Amino acid sequence: MAAGGAALLLLAGVAALLLWRRHRALAPGGAGRVCVAVLGDLGRSPRMQYHALSLARHGRDVALLGYLRDRPHGDVLRSGRIRLVPVAELRPLRVGPKLFQYVIKVIAQAVQLLYTMLKIDQPSCVLLQQNPPGLPAIAVAWLACLFWRSKLIIDWHNYGYTVMSLSHGPSDPLVQIAKWYEKLFGRLSDYNLCVTNAMKEDLWVNCRIKAVTLYDKPASYFKETPLELQHHLYMKLAKDYEPFKPRTEPVSCSVERSAFTEMDGQNGHVIKTRGRPALLISSTSWTEDEDFSVLLKALEGYEQYINEGAELPTLVCVITGKGPLKDYYNRLISKLHFKHIQICTPWLEAEDYPLLLGSADLGVCLHKSSSGLDLPMKVVDMFGCCLPVCAIYFECLHELVKHDENGLIFRDSNELAEQLKMLFLGFPTLEGKLHHFRKNLLASKQLRWDESWDQTVLPLFEQNE
């Protein structure tokens, strides 16, 4: 821990000395400009894209800074007030001990991030996504704000050190460095946001950091998908993914058919096909905090129920996303030989993802918070589309999923298999739990992101400009 801490403090001291002379000559300002910074992929950081869009909607010019691997949502790209500021990704060092490699990586990232930030116009505030990762982004953002005389707002999604502990173990020196660092540098922020009341309490009790809870809320484009749009999406996906292709050929050449829908080419009328499969969807970053073997074992149980004579529909299971463990799970999936279940793992464009959620019959969430203090945004999006959810239990999940009201909570693969059987029995009837959950979600009239952000976050910016 001493080596990493000394390196960070040395970096902070050197950077502060280099910037101080220019800092004295720079007046506070930057009104109307905000830097939204992510030391991660912007295309896979929806909450920070939402922040940028909300700021732009209220007349702020936004520098949205981060890695540009996947394309951000079209609303971000079309906004005249949002400028993407790419951060180049560094190749990992493969020489020397693990701790040495990590310290060198952190220092190089810090120098690069600070250089990139200081090239943009002076903002009044920097809004930083804490994770992934807080190290070294918090210290760098604090230094930049010191130079600019700007305010630093940290949006705590999770603790970086608990995410690291999934792969390194809680007693690993790197994990201990990250824990020490987050507590120390997190206190230097001017304002803090967090995603749950449980995290708000933990930040105060363990770190003496005051935060305001800003729950993840769905954007306006997360909603039920009209049947015509469903059909066009299915036909698009059928070009690349076998489960979306029709099980039988249409009786007429004027009929266009997918596995779920068919359209009369003469009048454009779309209907759902008789005997269609149920569509189950899950999304993931394919990381250690989501064990997809739980879902695969549950699907084996579902297949067994059908083989034993249960009147259940065939199932199409779509798992979207990118991440380090995707190849590993794809190998496991390739070894499964289902007769009644098809699985595919596509990567969807930002605009297609909400359309698929709004077309599905059931969502499954396997996110288990590394800290037990954050909530899965994928469930927020599913609820925005009035899509019932089965979610694996963790400590503060009750702040989002109300068991037997808008979905079900399970603890293992056997319980999930039982829930799938119960929910899909008699499918696609408009009776039973699945329909009941959807009606409850429709009636809940949940707050959307724009309304929640205006109530919670906008005042922070207004009082500092």
C-alpha cells in the first residue's frame, strides 16, 4: 500500500507545483460549461450520457470525456451542446511484479487524463463517474478543479475497491490501496451523488462523505415497443441471429415472418405468430459480479420441465452486452444441447436495445453488487419498458425490485427455474403473474430521468454558476 500511496502523493505534488503559477492567474469562471468525465467507455456509460443530455437541455455546454470504444446514443451525438473528448487507452505493462505494473499504469493514466482535461475550456464544474475506476480519476479531477477553481461533483456508482476484490481478493495490496485512496480523495469533492440510500448511508458512516441519492431512472425512450417496430427489429436481427428466424415458411409470398411476428405485405398489418416462443432477455457487462451459470442451470431445469410434460412455450434467451467473460460463457453455451431453448449473445446498437426490452416477455438480472450498495441499471431500463423482472438477491435490491409486485427475487438456479415455469405456464395467456406484474408497472407511472434529475441535480449547478 505504501508504494502505491507514495506514487499518488508524489504525482499530486508535482502536478500541483507545475500548475500553481498558472492557477494564480486564472479567475474563477466557466459559467455555462461542465466537464462530464468517465475513465471508461462512454458508449457503455448510460448514466453519464444522461447527465450530459440533461445539462445540455438546460443550456450548458458539455465536454463529455472518456474512452470511445462503442458509439454513444444518437441523442448525444446529435446534441449541439455536447462535445466528445476522447481519452486514448493505454496498453498494459507486462514487465515486473503485479504491484509495479499497477503503479506504473496508474501514474501513466493520471498524467494522460490530466493532460486531456486541461486542454478543454475551463468549466464551472467537473462531474466525475467514480467507477470504473476511481483510481486515479478522483485525484486527477480534483487537481484539474484546483487549477480551474471549479467545483468537483462525484457520482458514486459503486466502490472501485470492492469491484477489484472480486478478482484479487479483499486482502490483496492493490485492493487495500484502492480502499485507502477512495476514502482519502473522495472527501475532497464539493458535492456527491450516489445511486441508493444504502450507499448514501455507507458513504457517511465509513467515509464521512455527504451525498444525495439520485436513483437511476429510465430515459424517455425506454417504453413498450409498438408491434410494427417489434417486427422490423426482429427482421433486422434475423439477418444475423438464428433464434429470430421463422420456424416455418409463410403460406403466402406476400407475408414477411420472423420467429415472433408476421406482416402482411399488402396492407402492412402485423400480428404475433401462433405458437411463438417466449422472449427472455438479460443484459450484462460479462464481469465477475454476474454469474451466468445460474441462468444456464435454470434453463436446464426449464428444459427438463418441458420434457416431463409441462405446457410451457419454447424459449428464446437473448443476453446482450460486451465484456471480458463473454467468450468464456459462449463456450459454456455451445456445450448445451437444448431442444426447446435457443440462446444468442448479440451486441445491440444503443437505439435497438430499448426496442428489444420493450418487445420482450421477461427480463432476468444476475447482477450481484460487489459492495451490496448499488442497483442494476438494466432493471431500471426494463421497468421503464414495463418488462417484469426476475432478479438475483442482494442486500439493497428491495429499493428497486418489489418481490411479487413488479417481479420476483431468487437466490439460486433452482428457484429461478421454478419462477420461469410459474410465469410461462399457459403462455401467452393474459392471465397469471406475468401479466399482473406488467399491469403494476404500467400503473406505477414511475419517475423518468429528466424529472428526477431536475429535482435532484439541477439545483447543485444553479447555485454554483
